[in-house]
Amino acid sequence: MFSEMLVKLWENGIIQMGIWETIYMTVLSSMIAYVIGLPLGVILHITDAEGIYPLRWVNRILGLFVNFFRSIPFIILMVAMLPVAKLIVGVSLGNRAMIVMLVIAASPYVARMVESSLKEVNAGVIEAAQSMGANNFQLVWKVLLPEAKPSLIVGSVISMVTILGYSAMASTIGGTGLGQIAISYGHQRFNPDVTWCCVILTVIIVQVIQEVGTWIAHKTDKRYSGGSAVK
Amino acid sequence: MGVRPVPGNVLEISHLHKAYGQNTVIEDLSLTVREGEVIVIVGPSGCGKSTLLRCINALEGNQGGEVRLHGEPVLKGSKNLPEIRQKIGMVFQNYELFPHMTVLDNIMLAPVKAQGRKKNEVREEALALLKRVGLETKADSFPRQLSGGQKQRTAIVRALCMHPDILLFDEVTAALDPEMVREVLEVILDLANQGKTMLVVTHEMQFARAIADWVVFLDDGRICEEGTPEEFFDHPKTERAKKFLNTFTFERKARQPKTI
Ligand SMILES: Nc1ncnc2c1ncn2[C@@H]1O[C@H](COP(=O)(O)OP(=O)(O)OP(=O)(O)O)[C@@H](O)[C@H]1O
Ligand SMILES: [Mg+2]
């Protein structure tokens, strides 16, 4: 029923390793991308002309920078950034280089996701906080981010799924993970069932991320029915 | 720079000018609010009432004139603006409660974070105030679980808990169903009786008459007429005010006698 290759890959734990590496890459790159992208998104939002701290040139330049990276197809960005990866982690091959690519590609994406989540926060609520004398720092930390939390979580799920897709592509340049297994054992050695196995596993991982994320987002959303502190 | 506050004056608006592009909304408006005074602002829709309130705490910048609270200028973009705003309580037409925070957290956020007061002390005060407005059982509810009237009472408590020098109310019953209007107006009336200094924008003329020490009639961004509630409501001087007050009364023509 299954090809010899698939059985061998499974018995040697290659597939299991691939699952783990895919998850590990995705989660780690997502985390680093948020460390960079979240502040970028906040700055993009508050420095906007309509924002709480308008800074026209900062907003313009940052916006251009983000758009620049967002408009390059990942596969091209990846090749172009090989020297940068070498500069940062010392190698242009393997998982460490892959994480650098993923972070470079994902951070601007995350920044836009964050920005759009913050845009959803009702402007009236921000004005209420201003009228009570919140300074800009308190406005961001105590009102803007907490009020945007459910939307930020939904956004982070979307980002993670995107990053998972990138990581499958990136594993073709000498990284590891399900993408690499699908290419080198499935596609290049004519074992369609290996490819399909990787596809199905990827779909399952995406589903799990989606379900868990949606559940958490729903839990934190007090506007509708998520609240449990009902008295 | 030493500015000697005029005794008794809480808020002084002098020669305020506000325009959106070419469209002048407030023109050369001056108004003083003294300690413990309740001033009601009435006027037709679009005459600039909300804009005036928003200029007072610099949510809107202005194009001329100035606003001073206890002698201190309230200036958009100035360093001490957050501090001054803490002394100006504002209640909005649409409540503007934080949807992801409980009633208690909504109230406690600014006193604790912005004013740096002790959590316990603020909590106690918040609970006492909630009790006073009949919401003691709602402390842990989220805004979505409240009726409009309850939301607005929460918003009033939130403003009160900051111990403001003056309270600004902008048509706080306009978004409410008629049966909830009274519960909110009673809370405001109670505050007036406690001697709070307030600037109230409202379309509820009965209420305006009951609560006001002084009525200001705004038209086209200027003060068209002002006076005591009796003067203004019973003997309006200007045609504009008469016309405006007439929009609140209804008369039916005498029935035609039936002809067979
Ligand atoms: N952000 C804005 N940009 C441009 N014009 C504005 C803005 N806000 C208000 N205006 C204009 O300013 C004028 C006064 O508006 P304002 O909201 O102060 O009226 P109001 O007296 O509060 O009316 P209402 O009783 O309907 O609440 C209106 O003509 C309005 O169109
Ligand atoms: Mg208004």
C-alpha cells in the first residue's frame, strides 16, 4: 500500500523529526517576528496622521520599508537575503539561516497585521482614556494593546500559518522539515505518497494552530460571549 | 510663570475660535464656570456644543483664544496636558467604556495607572460610588452585559472616581431608550446637589431647567443668549431662542367641526 520509502522514512523517525522541525521553526520564527513586528506595528499605528502621536516622516519611511519587503515574493527574498543570513548567523544554509529568512520575511507582515488589529480599536475609547489623562505610553500599554488583544491573537494565528508556509519553502534551501522531505524524498525520488503524507501532516498542523488560536481569541474577547467572569 | 488664579473660577474660556478647514464652528466664545456652578448648554444640532466640550479638554486643538483650568492653560500638545485632563471629567454620549474590562477595571484604570493612587483605596471608593448609583452588583460585569443606562452610570462613576474639578457631560442620555433616561439624569441631579461643578450639554429641556444655575444658548458657534433658567425658558429674549424652544412644544390645530 505504502511505498518502501515512506515506510523507511517513518521507521527511521525522519517524518517525526520533520514534524517536530516544522513546528519548531514556525514557532521560533513567529516569536522572533513578533518581537520585531509588534513594536513596528505599534509605531506605524500611533505615528499615523490620525494616530495618538503623529510623526509624518517616521510613518512614511517605516511604511515604505515595510511595503518594500512585503512586495517581494518570498522565494526571491530568500535568495536575495542569503548573504544577510550569512552575516547574522555565519551560515547561508541550514535551519539557522532559514530562521533568519523567515524572520526577515515575516516581521513586516506581522507589523501590518498588528497595525490592522490596532485600527479596529474604537477611537472613542482611546479619546476617553486621553480625556482621563492617560499619557501616550499608558494609552498603548493599558488601553490600545489590551483592547486589541483578541484581534491580535487572531492575527498571530494567520501570521503563523503564513510562516509555516514560508518555512516549507525555505526548507528547500538546505533546511529541514516537512517541506524538505516532500521535495527530496517525495518529488525528486518519485514517491507521491511521501509528498502527500507531508501535505496531510502540514494541513493537520495548520488546523491545530487555527483551532487553538481561535479558542484563545474567543476566550479573551469580552465584547460578545467569551467572558467567564459573568456574575 | 506665575499665574494668579482668579478666586472661585474653575474654568475660563476666552475668545475661543475653532474651525475645521474653512468651516468655522466656534467663534470668539468666552465663558466662565465658577466653583460649584452648573451651566447647561443648549442649542440646535450642529451649533458646536460637542466641539466646545472637546476643545475644553483639548481633544480638539483650537485656532485661537484659550482655555484655562484654575488659571492653568489647557493646551493640545503641552507636556502637562495629561495631568490637567485628570482634573476634567468627561462623559460621552456613547459611554466609551473599555469593552474588554470589567466595570470595576474600567473605573479603576485611570486612578491607579494615571494618577498612581493605591489600588485598595480606589477599589473601595469605586465600589462605594457604584453603590450610590445602584450598580453594586455589576462590579464584575463586562460592558456588554449592561443596559445603556447602566453603561452610562458606569461611565459617570468612572469620571467621578478621578476626583475632577469639573465634569463635562455631552448629551449623555441621547443614545438611551426613554425609560433609561431618568435613571441617568437622576444621578447627574444628585451630583449637582452635592455641589459639583458641571458643564452639561443636553436636549432634555425639563432636565436643563431643573439642574441649571445658568443656561447658555449656543447658535452657530456663538453664545446667542444666556441667563437663569427662568429667564431663558420663560422669557427668551432673542428670536432664535424662541424659535429653538418652540421646537420642543407641540400644538394641535383645533378640530374642524364635523359637517354632515
Ligand atoms: N471632525 C470634524 N471635522 C469637520 N467638521 C466637524 C467635525 N466635527 C464637527 N464638525 C462640524 O462642526 C459643527 C459642530 O458640530 P458639533 O458636533 O459640535 O455639533 P453639536 O452642537 O454637538 O450637535 P449635536 O447636537 O447634533 O450633537 C458641525 O457643523 C459639524 O459638521
Ligand atoms: Mg454633539
